[in-house]
Amino acid sequence: MFYRSGLVAAILVLGGFGVSIQAAANLSVHKQLRAHVGAITLAAPPTPTPAVKTPASTSAPKPIATKAPVRRLAIAPKPLPPVTPAPDSVVSHLVPVAPASTPDPTPTGTPTPSGTPSPTPPPVATAYYSTNWSGYMSPAGNFTAVSGSWTVPHAGGNGVSESGDAAWIGIGGVTGPDLIQVGTDDTVTKDGQVSTVAFYEMLPAPETPIPSMNVAAGDVMSADIHLISGSQWQISINDVTQHESFSITVTYASTQSSAEWIQEDPSYASGGLVPFDVFGSVTFTDSLATSSGVSQNLIGSGAQKIILINRRGHALATPSAIGSDGGSFTVTGG
């Protein structure tokens, strides 16, 4: 779902997206990564199948990005039909978990007072399985902002190979290949050495590490992505514990079709999953998404749970129910 670099000392020019970024860091344990996706089918828990992710003028003042005003509402959850990811989306093997039907007080085929038989209600999905994501997604809307906070986990290795995890918020990536995201990722070497970085990414470009931030396990992070105007976005991330922050304005063509709060098992560019590290748990709080000018929490935005499973169908990361505040949950490994 994102790329990593073993040695970042280059200028990445994102031609199609109009972004010039210079990053310099020696991240020796990182590899380029990208997630891939399989097609979705409407089914109960899936039968495992073999695996198939210009510089500005010094004389001109820097423009100040501002958010469009939004309204915040607390509303009941929306019943949503199952999501149908595109073949090129970036959440892998997303399938509904035992989708249910919405009860209809008038039996199907029974004439209503108007004499027209009532239609059969569509199925409603309440949770999904994936092989690379765990957390919550809001899969229906025209999203112009997403925000949230999380605590960087204390990652551990497997003693056999390099392993990793990533926690992030983002827009897109479910029903298409576009995804703009910001977060933190851990890489654990075979002998247990942990490297943690903050990053942002706009697929299909590789991950851009943020070397100016010194992120460590236990740090409380907060992040925000919001549309300024047209295709111009502002990406911000703060290390609340270390009192460090980073913000950048970028140009990106997004479908704005979904919003996510995710703990991820990364993938190599070739498509194979990196072994998931032992991350314990990650708690997300203050989760909000803005769609059509209205800012809502997870419940109000119709967020759906995603359980990360391996190819044998065993759960590797499971999110809790949404908290009573409507914007918090914990992803637990194992």
C-alpha cells in the first residue's frame, strides 16, 4: 500500500501530480513496497486461495492553506451495500464478512397499499476481510478531508526475517488505484532492530519518508489530509509527544471515494506481503471524515470494520468495536 526506501537521498519528481520533493535520509532497513489487490466477491468468510501492493520565489509570501468550513453531525450508522473494489484497488482481497439483509416490515411480493409489491432489500455489509488492511473504512461518499490520531506501537520481530507494519489515515484506495495517505511505519530487522519513520504517499508514487521527524514507539501522532481547492491538498502530521510537526501542500488527482484509518501489513513491489511484525495493538482516536461539506465520526460516516487475515483465513489483526465517542477503536494483533 505504500513504498519504502532503503536509502533515501534523491529528489522525487511526481510529474503527473506536480510535486517536487527532496528527501535525504539513511533508512538502511527499508525496501520499496507497494500493495496490490484482488477482486471482491460477495461471500461469507473467504476460502483461502493462493496469493496472486519549483521551489517558490523568496520574494513572494507563502500562501496560507485554509480548510473549507464544514458542519459536524452525529447521526446513526448508515446501512451500506457491500463495497465492490476495482481490480486495481490497493486493499487486497477485500470481501464482506457474512453480509446480512435489512429486514423489511412488508414481506417481499406482498402488495403495498399502492398495489406494488415491495422490493427485496439489498444486503448490508458490516465487516470485511482483507489480507493487508485492518481498521475502519468509510466506503461511500465524496471525501474532502480525513483526520485521526494513533499511538505508535512497540513493534517486535520474528527472529527469522525482516518484518513491518504501518499505521495511517487516507483517502481513496478502495474502489480505485488512487490513494493519498500519511502515517508512520515500522521496520524490524531479523535481529530485532526497529526503525520507525513518518511518511506520506500518493500512489502510484513511492512513499516519501519525513526525516525531520524523530518518531519512536509510544509517541502519540495526529494527522490530517484535506482538500484546499481543485486538486490541491494539504497533508499534515504531528508528533504530539516529541513536539514535532510537518505539513506540505501537494497536487493530486483523487477520486475522493473512500476514507480510511488503517493498521497495515505492507507489501513488496512484486506483490508479496512483508511478514507482519509483532505490533501488539494500535489505538486510533478522534477519527473524522468530511464528505459533501459535513464532518462526521466513524459511526456517522458509515465506517466498516476490516479484519486482516492470512491466506489460511486466520485473523492477524482485528479492530475492536467503535468506542462510545464514535471515533475511536483499537487494532489488536494475533
